[in-house]
Amino acid sequence: MSILFILLMIVIGLAVVVGLWGVGIYNGLITARNAFKNAFAQIDVQLQRRFDLIPNLVETAKAYMSHERQTLEAVVAARSAAQSGLAAAKANPGDPAAMAQLAAAQGQLNAGLGRLLAIAEAYPDLKANQNMMQLTEELTSTENKVAFARQAYNDAVMAYNIKREVFPASLIAGAFNFTPAALLDIPADKAEVREAPKVQF
């Protein structure tokens, strides 16, 4: 066996090792990206449930709160904007602009629901309405599920971002355009957005 042949085998062996190493990193990045997209799908499920509850809540309240038309209309408009924000984020989970739009739209909806439920406190018949009690209980439960889903998504995004930023994975991430993913953050300066509407019947 010549030295040239041995060197050639060493070079081929190193190339195979480096290739397998690169494939492993690439597959890890794909897995991490799919994990946060799957986590976002859980947010989507819970937000859709929330959107489905709101029209029934508004219809129930409308029968008792005829003088609060502006509040009811604001909730309906906020729901529509939140659905648009969710559609944009669903098309590209992790995109910073889409996630910011979703967070802002959800914040507006939370604020509108908070006002509606606060005003509902002034209507004893509405508070005692069985349908209203059931809807607000389901809404509160859904809000909790949204919070858990958001935390799971943010954890998955953090794991993906760390994986794509550490060396030597950052070389593969840069070469194959694995862009950073954005967290779904609730703005700290909006207290009404940070907390789910409190329901006390």
C-alpha cells in the first residue's frame, strides 16, 4: 500500500465524518424548527377556541347591556383583528413581524374582554345568567390553556435559537438560512394584556 493511497483514505474518511457531522447538525436544526412550529399550532388551537367563544359571550351580554353597544362592538372588532394577527403568524410562525402583530392584536382583544367583563359586573341579571357563567368559565379556562401553550412555544423557540447560535451549528444555520425565531411576548407596559380577564360570578 502506498502512502498516497493511505492519505487518500484518510481524506475520504475525514470528509465522510465532516459530512455526517454537518447532516446531524442540519437535522437537529430542522427538528428544533419543527418543534416550535408544532408548539405554535397548539397556540392556534386554543386561540381559535377563544375566538369561537367570544360571539356567544357578546350575544349573551347584548341582551342585558343595551347601553354598552360601543364596548360590545369594540370586542367584536378586536376579535376580528386578533383573527387576522393569528392568520399572519400561522402562515409564518416565529417571524418577528408576524409575532409582534399577533401579540398586539391579542393585547387589544384581552383589553376589550377585560372591559366587557368589568362592565358586566354592574348587571346582576347578566351575572346570574347560566349561559354567561358557563361562557366566562370556559373563557377563563381557555385563557389558561393559551398561557401554557404560549410558554411551551417560547421554550421551543428558545431551544431552537440557542441551537442555531452555538458554534459550530451557527455555520450550518447561516449557510442554510435558519433565521432566528421570535418569541410570543406580551408587552410589559400593558397590564391588561398580561393578565387574563378575571371573572367572578
